Amino acid sequence: MCANKEKHVVVGTGPLGLAVMRELLIREKEVIMVNQKSFIELPKDVILIHANVSNFEESANAFKGATVVYHCAKPDYTKWPEQFPNLNKGIIYGTSQAGAKLIYADNLFMYGSSKQPYNESSLNLASDRKGLVRAQMAEEILEAHYSGTIRAAIGRGPDFYGPNVLHSILGERVFKSALQGKAAKVIGCIDVPHTHIYINDFARGLVTLAENEESLGEIWHIPSDTTVTTKELIQLVYKEIQKTFKVQCAPKQIFRLMALFNPYMREMKEIYYVYNQPYIVDHSKYERTFGLEVTPHAKAIKETLDWYRNNLY
């Protein structure tokens, strides 16, 4: 690798971390991926470091020499309150020791339930554990920025879909099921508008934040294609593969029953409102500042189906 290249450290090798990696490679950046212990196949020029970034010393060592750190890490869905806060503190510390920028990939749970479009000025009204944890983490990162400890920006996105995305409302229970000729399986009401973002668009937006100093100290909603209903997106999946649209929706009563036996469903019960009412994200602030470059849903769905065909069969 060239010594004069910017060094971009991506914490987390889940779907979003991998999407950020791909975007950085397109822009010819030096990329280091960090996870705690998982071995994962990566492009030959990408280095993988194992580190528990909740540990300050390990975090500082993993981020040494970094220009930018991308916080795409996420504990097990059932362990957010126990593990996320310390992970966040460790990433802030490691970033400060490296003198790097921190770009935090966030979601929108902190806003709580609202039928109004969410924008960056929306209040943190969540009362559930996941929303409270996300609010705490974002506040901690912004406080670290304004105290001069780090330079940071927060990029927020709604539910994403795309390559490597299995456990999402538009994950394998939609794409894999459709390719197998089965009904897509979803929860909540699919007939209300719901903003979904293509994971490659989310990654592109995060890297754009890293490249622009004016992003720092701010929260940004990363742009996605036009908000439509979840049903319309699933219909596009079946249209692309030329199969009859089929879907099974778990209503609230069934969802509650499933939550009695499934710990992941039990965790999702707190945020069921996300899937049962209009969920619209306003990205006009980002668009005014950095412009708009998004993948049309039809193209994104085709690319996602191609990934499923190549990786799961």
C-alpha cells in the first residue's frame, strides 16, 4: 500500500461496514477493517485487525495512524444496552488518540414514534431501551466533538437492504423467499409509506461526510430513493424475477405471540411502531449541502437479487 494514502479504518464487518469498505476501495483509499474475532474473506489489499474496541488500549492500537474511523460496529441485537455504550466510548477514545475524524453510522430509533417526517431537528423522544441507547451514544459523540476531543459527524439512515443484508425487514425473508418462489415474510403494515435505503447509498453518504469538513459537528440523514410503501418495494422484487407477488404479513397479535419464544422478536416489540405506521425520513439538509446521488429502487433491487443469487445458492 502507498505510504501517502489516507488510512480509513472501518469498525465492524457487517453489511454496512462492508459497503463502506467497497465505497472506499472505489475511491482508492487504504482500508483497514476491524472486528473482535470473526474471520471474513476480504479483498487482498484490505487488512483485517481483531480488536475489542471497548478496550481503550486495543482501540488505540487498532486505529493507530488512521485518517478517518467509521463507526459501523453493532453488538448482538439483544445486548445493545449492555455492550453498545462501552463500545462507543472505546471508539471515541481510539479515534482521539489517532487524531482522526469519526464518522458514526446511526439509525433513527432515538426519535421515537412520530407520524411526521423525521428530520435532523426532530427531538429524541424514544422511551424504549434501543432508542435511549442510540440517543445517548449520539450525544456522547457530539459532546466529544464540541469539547475538542475528536472531530465527528453522524450519518443516520433508516432500514437498509442490499448485498450482505440478511436480517432486515427487506432481508432474506423477502429476497431469498422470492427467489425460491415463496411468499415474502414481513411484519407490520406494508401499506404505509416507509423510507428504506439501499446500503450502498448509505455507505456513499458516510464517505462523503468524511470527505467534507462542513459535515463535522452535525447530524445528517443520508439520502435514499423516493419513499414508497414496503408493499411497493416487495412488488418490485417479484416483478424483477417475473414471479407472482406473494406476501405474508405478521399482524401485531401474531408478532406478540412470536416474541414470547424468539428473543429477537422480543427485542423488536419495543420498536414495532417503526413497521406499523408511516415512517418517512427527510434528507433535504444533506441534499442542499452535498447534492443528491441515490440508486433508484428498481436498480438497487436488481443488484440485491444478483447478490443473493451469487451468494446463497
